[in-house]
Amino acid sequence: MATATESMSDQTAETAPADADEANLTAVLLDPDTIVRDDCNAREHDTEPDNDLINSVKAVGVQDPVSVRPREDGTYGAFKGWRRTQAAQIANAAAESEGHEKRQIKAYVRADLVGRDAWTRFLSLIENHQRQGMSPKDTLKAAELSLIGMDEVEQKQAARALGLKRGTGKQLGRAQRLDDATLRKASAGGMDLEQIAQLAEVEDVPRAQDRLLRALARDEAEDGGGRGHWDQELALLKAEQDDRTVLKEAVAALEKADIPLLPAHTAYGEKETARALSELTTPLGRPLDEANHKGCPGHSARLDEEHQPVWYCADPAEHGHKVRPKPKPEKTAEDEEKAAERARTTACNRAWKAAAGPRQEFVSRLARSSKTLPEEAWRFAASVLLDLPRFYGKWAGRQDAEDVAALLGVKLPEKPFERVRMSELVTLSKARLPQVLFAHVAAAFERDMRDPKGWNDARMQVRFLWEDLTSQQAAYLLLLEKLGQEDKGSYRLSEVEEQAVAAHRGADAAADSDGDGA
């Protein structure tokens, strides 16, 4: 498995911008003692030359030119080759003590980089990765500082060379706050700069790093590679992070109101005294609720599966409340099964919503790509447009351009009281038309599948998409799965989507009749 350092070396060897200025320069000879470490040298740790390098330079000198910038005091700052320069200084000191002639060092003098600290740091970062990997923390810091100091054109060029998506540079600062052990494990596991930055976003979720490393290993083990499993696991972690945030906010709201939060379970050997208000009355038989119980010293709460407060009295007998005549039934095996099913439903609903992010991002990449849209994709879109299933007609009737605009990356004008005409905002060339129509159809599916809870017309009952997809919805997911596999594994179905389409695999993917639509 490639480390982050090795991965970046592979990327930069292919994508680093050609340094035309240096390629056309002629190396000059400098006294190594006139060279110091440049302030923008990306390497801050492990900067000393090792014995092998020193012995090599003593024997044959420095073979490859170093790169320096002139300094105001007449010295030169090495931003490439500082370790080699130090080895030359050590070798010259030894030669001088033995009465031998000192060697000069070849150097590219980059006067054009004076005042261009960000680009200098970036070139130093590329150089150090190609020669000998820096510590992950040095890499993150150098990449962040480089991108911050560049103009938009240089940022775009440097981000591409570093293998970063647009905007990822802003996350590198947070990634530096990861502890050294976490960074080393992430780098050894094969995470690149972008993935380490994404890890930093969700590090507070339990076992986040281990889960992401497993997803990365799955991607690397499957044909085509890609980041399909990584994207799905990251989306799920973000959904869990959001859920934890909602829980923290709910707990904080109770603390602010000075309402005790009861433990979810009574400790072994202790008697449970708390009762839900729904089971209690006043001494005169009046039902208790939040409003008329607030003044009770035992007013407290527990949080349900959605982190909403359920109101309790901590000790009804102590505070003069009565238990309602209807006794609370004992929990049965059926009750436990229902509780487990509720927990499963909550988890699947969360996973379904999380899976929409990677799915829509993949559709957006297809819709915005300059490459020809795969034939299967535009044929699928054409079949929906020609057959006009009910869910599509319902969505089209809304005349809402936001979903399509988001997939196509089109900025909508601010016209709150006017209908937006997408045909006036989108380039409808012959080459781009398939992508636009595919995005239009995909937007309808995404709206139709946004809420995991739907309605089954045939059975006249509530349905959850993760266990009761229409064949149209399944065909859409299976199409995206196939397109992702053909695109080097750039998109893969999530576990909950896999579960949803399992019953439809191998079946005819033709569109349903109108009665089957959601």
C-alpha cells in the first residue's frame, strides 16, 4: 500500500508544472558557506544530512544543482537541496582541516522568486517529496502556506500538481492539528493530502480513522481503484457527526434550562424511581405534562432516538404524584424486537440521507464533464423523457430549477418572483445536450429519493426506500453503479443502497408503469 508521501511523489512527477525558468537557467558555482536555509524551505523536520549523504558528497561532491534565492545580505537561501548544501559544508570543513581543496556547489540562482514566497514554498514541497519524503505535518503546513499565498491562477496550478480538489487547501490547516501518531498512521495507510484533510473533518467520530482506512483498502483492492468506498464512508461519518452535534445541542439546551438529564439505563442493583410524565397524574388525577410539571423539583428528561426530550419526574412518590391507574405493561420480547427495529430504521434513514451526497457529486461530475456522456446514461435519460413516468411529471410540474442548476454548476439569478428558465442559462450545444438532459432526469430522481420515507400506492402503506425501491429508482442506482465502475471505481453504492437494489439485480431495468412511481 502506498504511503501519502509515495502517493504524492507519483502525482507530482506527472502533474507538477514545468519550471520553465529553471529549465532555461545555467547552474553557477557558489561557495556552500554563502548558502543558508531559505525561510520558505518546506522541510522543517529531519533537515540534517545523514551519514550516507555526507560520505557521498565527500567522495564525489554534489552532483545535482541546488536551487537558491538571493538575499539582501549577499547570501543565498536554499529552498531546494538544503540537506545537500549542508553535506557540502561538512565535507569542505573536513577537507580544509586535512589540507585539501574545498569544493564549490552548483546552484540555480532564482532571482525571479524573490518576493514570491508561496510559489517558492510550493516548489520546495515538490522537490522534497520527490527526493525523500517529509513528515506528514511538514507536508500539510507547506501545502497550506503555499496555497494561501498564491493568486487564483497559481493556486489552481499548484492544487492540481498536489492532487487536491479546489477548496481543499482551506482544510489543510485543520489537518495539521491531528496528532503525530494519527498523521503517521494515515500516511502509512496510504492517505494522500486531501484524504488526511477529510479525516481531520470527522476525527471526533469514534473509529473514524480505522473506518476510512478500511474503505481506502477496499478501493485499492478492487478493479479500477477510485474512491467510491472512501466517499461513501466519509459521507456516513459526516452524517454521524451531524447526529452527534444534534445530541450535544439537545444536552446543552437541557443544561441551559437547568433540567437534569436522566441516564438512559439504571445501573445494576439500583431501583428505577423515575417515571415518564405520560404515566403520572397530580394527586387529584390531572394528567401531568411539561407545562404543569416544570415547577416540580423532580422535573427531568431523557432523550429519544431523535434526541428530542421525553419529560420525566425523577421521583414521583417523593413529590406527591400518582401513577395513572393503567399499569405500565412489562417489556416483552416483542417490545424488544420493536425497539431494535426502530433503531435499525433510524440508522438506515441516516445512511440513506448520507448516501445522497456522494451520489449527487458523481452525477454532477458526469454532467459537468467535457467528455462524451456514456451511451447508457443518455439512453436512460431519453427513456424517462419519452415515457414520462408519474414521479418525473410531478417533479417537472414544480418548475424548480435549483436541483438541475446544482448538478450542472449553474448559478441562478436572484429573481424571487420570476420563473427561472434553465434553457437561457445552460449551454445547449449539440455536444453538451446529453449531459444537460441527463442532469435534468437525475434531478427528478434525486428529488424523488430524497426522503427515505415514502408511500406505496399499490399497498396503501408507508414504505422505506432502503427496503422497497421502485424498479425505476433501482434502475437509476444500478446505472450509476455501472457508470462508476467504468470510471475507474470513482463511485460505488453505499451499503444501504446495495441493500435497496439487491432484489432488483438481474431484473429488467425498464421503467415502471405510472402506478409504480412514488
